[in-house]
Amino acid sequence: MIRFQRLRALILKETTQLVRDPRTLVLILSLPVILLFLFAYAVSLTVYHLPTALVDQSHDPESRKLVDAFHNSGYFDFVTAYDNELQIRNALDAGIVKAGLLIPPGIKDDVQRGKANILVLLDGSDSFSVQSGFNAASLITQKLGFDLVAEKITGPSKSLPLPIITNPRVLYNPDLNDLVFLVPGLVALLVQNIIVSHAAMAVVREREAGTMEQLLITPSRPVEILIAKLVPGSLLAIIEMVIILLLSTFWFKVPFQGSLPLFAALAVLFIISGMALGLLISTVSKTQRMAQQISVVMMVFGVLLTGFIFPRTSMPLWTQVIGNLIPLTYFVRIARGIITKGIGMEFMLPDTLSLVAFALVCLVLSSILFKRRLE
Amino acid sequence: MIQRILAITQKEFIQTWRERSTLVILLTLPLLQLILFGYAIHMNVQHIPTVIADQSLDYASRAYLNDMVNSGYFDQVGSVSGEDGVVQEINAGRANAGIIIPPNFSELVQRGDAEVAILVDGSELFTSLSAYNAASIIGQNHAVETIMEQAERAGQSSNPAIASPLTAHIQILYNPDFKDLWFIIPGIVAFLIQTQTIVLTATAVVRERERGTLEQLLVTPIRPMELMIGKIIPFIFIALFNLLTVLAIGVFWFGVPFQGNLWLFCSLAFLYVFSGLGLGLLLSTISQNQRQASQLVMFFSLLSLVLGGFIFPRYTMPPLIRLIGNIFPLTYFVPISRGIISKGIGINMLTGEVISLAAYILIIMVVAARSFRQRLD
């Protein structure tokens, strides 16, 4: 059914077309690398040094202790000092600061009487600032309050240890390194972008240029045409993946915990399923504009729905199902499993089978649609 | 001149209308994406699937676990015998966190040196952040409560100041209940409109060039600048339609309160639409074919998602990266959108952003027109 000779000729044609357009080739290969660098340096996930406004209406030893505790935590940088709450609110409105700390007058006496109350204001339009600021502020004041109680119970000389210590330990990434979170998913995302957008243009481009008819009057069969379109793009994606992995391991020093051959094998499977998705888009689209629109949507879905940034466990079921329509969802788990966790094949069987099924369904669907379009 | 622009506009309208299925996609896509993302995105993760290894099963361990589970952050999905079991479950992806309570917990608490280990899956960003923070706060809270109880039982309950003498009142402005949607909607409106406007114009010029119809247009008396303006006009309508529908869904469907002035928002959003269309036009003139344009669009929207301040705050980025962020219209509009929708502030606090946005549009249009003219020679 599939003749190797015809297939080779078609692959040769596709490769020639790709190489003849060197600017596109350079774009395809270099844009993901630029993205990797910018992402890696731009994204910091725990927010330290929130620009903070301070209103200290006490100016006594107790208030200084508070301000020091907030400052020393590393979460709050006091950039300005004001006289009252209204000024903090204005600064938050204007976006000059992201947080404010207000210490009311007579804090020392209030602490003695056991009813001191300070006010922390946070900019609620920025999620990261709120999360970091909220947690830091609660932990700091709780600790200070506890120390004050302990002082009362045991006297100022002795300190009282907490009876229970909770040790949160982050597996695979003990230092909460941003890059360890980011890079495995990013490798997968960048490669998917290339292959989907590349394959999405494949068929519709020939159709728009009118050359599809010419291809079809040759003895080549539709399946052969489709397969030939996959091959050069897949090679390109493999090269890209190697570049990105080398950079992340040796430049950004993200440790590669698992088995490299296993990763390579599953990466090829992922690339094939991404190509199959792209081909499906290409056969469905009437124009290149439509194909482009759909591939941009796939990219945005890839960032937001696949677990690359936002966790899938907290999504409702129906958005999880939609996420399952993108190969990246399976491969983000695989990439994190192998690169970050260092786990083996036995944990990844369901995702691997899903990728295989995904690729098969997409290929069969697109060749059916392709044939129907021809008639 | 107006007549010629109108002629081009008419041609574009007819072409867009003829491609009915593309038009339907253009009009509904941002809407569908907004609904999807509105439900899908959570930055503050609760109900983290958790396995518990309770090696004590006594009063103190139950009290501790109750506090953890009742917080809403940790949902028990299974029990295992020890740390190995926890690691196994997290490896397999069945749980994202595990709580390990050592044997003889009650005695250890009495002696004051109990230690609980909480393991968190470090391969998922928001989950590990939330779990880590929640575990620290709840754990510390529980410890303080325990010591208070111990003090009480030891007969010091006569001490009136046993409650914490210092409390912090933490107030989250603009979003008091810390709702995810209130963060996300203003940013995602800005992002979807930017993607849409760039995609709309990015194929405009390069498409005519690829088909050879650009030559035909150029032999007519139409000037390049008129051609570009004429091409943009139909897209303005599509983008405005998108903007209004997306905003309406955000406010009426998702119930995100619109604090500021609607007219101010609409007029600035109108300005914003031009910036995206201008950037798309520039990409279109520098691309040789639609495939290149497609790659560039992909690159720009992905980059703006990360550098534009929509998800990750810009003030934590190094200065050079922040500078690069300035090439995206999104960077200027996210503060405007959040300012008007969430904060309810007026134009007087947004002058800086508005001036930057206007300057951006001016520059991008001039650059696009110039590179278009160069391309013709």
C-alpha cells in the first residue's frame, strides 16, 4: 500500500521546500531558544521584596521590633513612609506599593495589655503579591505574638520552644528553585508550539497555493503525502528538543534525574502525536489564516490548561477533559516525571498509552477528512 | 483619499464575509476561551490530594490532622504506613502531598519535641507553593494552640493574657475574599484582545503578497498608508465586538465586579485595540510568508503571556527583562484594566500608562508603514 520509493521522493520534496526557505527555518529553530532564556530569567515564583509602605504611629521599641521582623523576613521592602492609612491606600491605588503596614499609636502599651492590633494592607489585584504577602505577614505576627506569650509564661529569661514543629519538605525541588518547576514543562511546550504550527500549515498551504492538485495527479497516495509532510518537521522538532535540553541541563543547571533513553523514546512519541494534531488542524482549515488561528489557540490552551503553569487537580472535570485533547497534557507529566522526579516507565504507562492512542486517532481522522476533502 | 480607503475597507469586508467559517471563529473564539479559562485557572490551590501516614493514632495526632484537613487545603485520599509509602504515592502522581506523624506523638508533644514531616510534590508549582505555605501556617497555629492548652491545664488559666497579645489584621484590598477570578478576568480580557488583534492583521499583508494580489493592489492609485488603514478598519469592528462580549461575560457570567468607569474603560480599550492591530501589521510586513507570520505571532503572544505582567508580577523581573516586556501592548494595558475594573481608579492615576500606550501606537504604526514601503522597493 505505502511504497517506500514514492514516500522517499515526497520526503525529499518536503525537505527541499523547508531548506529553501532558510529564514523560516532560522525562525523555527531560534525563537524557542530565545523564549527559554527570557522565561528562565523573567519568572520568579515566590515573590520576595514586595514594595511596601510603612506608617509607624508609635515610634517605640515595640514598633521597631515589628518593623525589623517584617523587613528581615525578606518579603517586605519598605520603600516609603507615610503618616496615615489613607496615604497607603492612595499609594496602592496608584500602584507605587504592593503592600502597606500600619502600626497604631501606643503599640507598646497595647502589647502589655494584650490587645495590640496592627494592619497589613495588600494589593488584591496581583495574585502573587497577595499570596506571598499574606503568608509572610501571618507567620511573622504569629511568631512575634507567640514569643510575647512565652515571655509571660516563663519569664523574660527563658525562651519556650514550640511543642510541635512542622517541617514542610518539598520533594524533588528542596530549595523551591523556580527553574526546576519551569524547565521540564517549558521544553514540552516550546516543542509542541513548533510542531503544531508547522504541521498545521502543511496541507492548507498546498491547497491555497493550488499545488495540492498537482501532487494528487501523481501516483502518490494521500497517506503517503501526509506521512511525507510529517518527516522533515519531526526531525526539526527533535533537533530543537536536543538544543533546549542541553541548554537547560548545562546552562541553567536543571538536574536531569531520570533515564535519558526513555525520555528520548517518549519525546519522539510526543512529537509524532503533536504532528498528527497539527495535520488534523491543517485538513480541517480552509485557509492558512484559520490554521494559524487554531494553532495560536492550541498554544494558549497548552499554557493554561495542561498543567504547565496551573495545576490540573484544581480544575473542574470538563476543563480537564478539554486539556486531554492536547498531547502536551500527557507529556508535561512525562517530562516532569523523568526530568524532575526521576521515575521510571512503570509510573508512566497510562500517559504513554494515551499519547499512542491520541496520535493514532488524529492520523486516522485527518486521512479520512483529507480524502473526503478531495472528492 | 477617504474614498480610496473606503474602497479597500469594502473589499476587506467582502473578503471576510465570504470566509464565513473563519468569521464565526473570529467572533466567538475569545469568548469561549474566556469561559474556559475562567473555570480552569486557580492560583490559590486548595483541596490538595494528600496521603497520611499516622504512626501514632492517638489524641494528639488526630487533633493535628483535624486542623490540617479542616483548613480545606489538604484532602485525604489515602493512608500509608510511612515515608516510603508517601514518596511512592507522590511518585505515582496519586497524591501531591503527604503528612507523616511519628510514633508516640502524644508523649512527644508533652515533652515538647514532636516533629511532623510534610512532603510536598515539588514538580508542580502552584500546588507546592500553596501546600508549603498552608502547612507552615496551620502547623504553627496548631503548636501555639497546643501550648496554650498545656498552660491552661498546668493551672495558669488564671493568667488573663493567655490569648496572643499581638494580632495582625490582614486586609486584601480590591479582592477581600481572595477570589481567583477577580485576579484573572481583568488580565485575561487584555490578553485575549491582544492575541486576537495581532492574529487578525498578521496575515493581512503577507497573504496578499503570497497570492500575488498585492501587486494588483499597488498598480491602482491606492497609496500604501491608505491600504493599511483600509485593511485595519474591518478588524476594528471584530476586535470591538470581542472586547464587549468578553467583558460582558466576565461581569455578568463570572460576577467580577466592575468598580470603575465603564466609558473610560471602553475608550482606553479602543485605543488598545489599535496597538495590537499595529503590532500585527508590523509582523505581517516583515514576514515573507504566512508560515513565518504564524511563528512570529506564536512567539509574541507566548512571550507577552509571561513578560506582560498578566500572570507573573513585573516588579520581580530583572530590569533588562522588564525592558523587553515593553514591546507588548499587553504590558501597558494590564495595569489599566486592573486599575479600572478591580481598583476603580480614574484617569488621573493612569496618565502614565495611557501616554505610554498612545506613544506605543504611534511608534508601531510609523514603523509598520515604513517597513511596508521598504518592502515594496
